[in-house]
Amino acid sequence: MGEKKISDMETIVTNLRSLNEAYDTTIDGMLGYNFLEQGVITINFVKKQFGIQFTKGAEK
């Protein structure tokens, strides 16, 4: 992300169609604990903005 390197992230590729139908919305992907523990996460749904302030595990 930007100039920060995040390594050793596990990735799962799967079909999210049933979640889309269950919640009547489009879900493009999900972020897991390994990513979220990297820092303070902010999500502004109104402005459609995502931010992260890295606090650990990310090196330049």
C-alpha cells in the first residue's frame, strides 16, 4: 500500500455470490485479521474512503 510493504499475507480466492445475495449488496472482497492487525483502520462508507495508519509489521 503506497510505499509500505506488507508481506506474508495469506490469500483465499472464493466466490462471494451467496454473501452478495444474503446481504442484498455487492461484496468485492474481505480483509482478514492478518491485514487488520497492521495498524489503525478507518473506513468512511459515505465518502467511500479507506485508510490505514501502520503501527507494526510494515517496512518501507
